[in-house]
Amino acid sequence: MPRRLPAELQQLAEFQAGILTGRQARAAGVSRTVIQEHVERGRWQRIHRGVYAAFSGPLNRESTLWAALLRAGPGAMLSHQTAAERAGICQPGDYPVHITVPADRRVTKIPGVIVHVSVRAAEAVHPVASPPQTKVEETVLDLIDCAPSFEVAHGWLTRALGRRLSTPARLQAAVARRARLRWRTEVLRALAADVAGALSWLEYRYLHDVERRHGLPRVARQVRVRRGSRSEYRDVLYEAYLVVVELDGRAAHPGDSRWGDIRRDNAAAADGLVTLRYGWLDVSQHPCQVAAQVLDVLRRRGCTGGRPCSPGCPVASAPAAAAAPRSRPA
């Protein structure tokens, strides 16, 4: 940054990642002529109309975001994928900067920026985050509103919950504050207390299409198991029957992951647990067959529950219980 900036303007530029508006500079006593001289001599760069980088060289991500916000004007905040990036819900990607402005504002087109308008902007903004951005819950619901399918929408929910960035209760409250929301019924169902442990779309499908439709017993999800100095997690545990179901949404196992799964299954077997493992195609395309196989194992270990979801469902032919429920070894 140029050395002769007024002290207050220097501090503001540092706070805004080196970005200033012409109005801010003029309010600090820097004339239009001086601003133009800084640009012509290469000390400043014009980023957007009326927005400058008070330094030479490339802009980093922080400077780019501040430039977009300052160009959008008062009340503007990062939102959607950009706010999700800032909150840690997703990684930076090859997409434009997303900004939301109050409904009473009109912003002309900004290169590389998508501008959203919201009547709830004042309610949605994070109270302390810098640069200004939407709250985590508002960010998640904005992304759900734009999702092309509930599978994509559910993915945003599970990322926020799985990374402990929000809670089902806070998200439910945010849903209640919105008059309109795409996938509202499905979102509230996914946030129900007994579903909150299903941290992936595949687990959610297993819960609804396999477990609930076929009357499988209640389970524990994402059960933490200590193995020496390491922690392992069981996706679905039928604890009374010592049966584990592992769900894997990957199309194929990388070598290291595959052997990790084998070691985990072997360790479970040493604890007296039977492990069944299913992928995306199993659960999404053949839920009745998955339910029948799980029930077959559960019934052999004493389970008396389960029901077919339709007249032709293979669960109807699952064998009857032959033993009493077992207790998990200490």
C-alpha cells in the first residue's frame, strides 16, 4: 500500500484486505485526482467501478471477496456457496462469488459475482463475521433452496451437521422463520431427532427405504469404538443382535481405504459382531433385497420384527427367529 495514505484510511484498507472504495478514500481526504494518479502509476488497481486495491500485484481470495462486497454496497453480505466456503461447509470451488443484498437495493451487474436479493437480509447476516456473510443456518437453507434435488439439499444439511457447524434445533428454528423454502417437508423430516444421526444421504436412504419401510429394529448410528489409540465408527449398529451395517457411497474403494475396511470388519468380527456392507446401488436400487438380507441375519440372532413393504417384497420370505437376542461383549 502507498506510504502516504492517511492513518485512518491505512487502517481501513488493512481491515478490508487492501480494498477501498473511492468514496472511502475521498472521505479520508484523498481526492479523485490522487486516486487516479495512484492507478496510473500502478500503486493502486481498479477492481470494480469505484472499488480499488490499494496495492500492486494479484488479489488473494480475501481481497476478491471484499472487492465484490464493497462494489455491491451497504448491507451486502457473502452468501450461498461463498458463505459456505467461509463457514467451512465446503471448499473453495470454481464458481462465482455469491452476494446477497437487501430487497430495497438494486445492484448493477458485477463481473464474476452473482447477486441475490432478500427481504430477510438484516435477519440473515452474521452478527460478527468479517467479511459480512450470512449465518451458517441461513447459508444452508439458501443452498437448499437452490438445490436441483433433495439429494443435493440433504448433502448441505449433513455437511453442516457432520462438521458440527450447526445443530438440528438451530436449523429447525431457521426453517420456521422462513415463509417459503423448497423441500421444507423433507428438510424437517431429515432434522427430526431420530434422524439427526444419519450423516450422509446414503444413510438417510437406508433409514427411510430399508429400515422404516420394512420395520427393522431401532439402531445406534455413528457409534464410536476405541481401537488402541484410534477411534473407529460403525455406521449402523443393531446392538442387541451384534450386527453392524456399513454404508459406503463411493463408487470404488481406493486401495488404502479398502484395506482399512477389511481391518475394521475383522476387528468387529473379533468382538462378535457380524458386518454387512452396502453401497449406493444396493440401497437406492434394491432396498427390499437389502432389508431382507439384514432381517435374515437379525432374525437368526433373535429379532422378531420386520414386515414387507408391498405384496411382492422379499422380506415376506425372511426366516423366522431362532435364538434369543444377544448381549454385546464388554
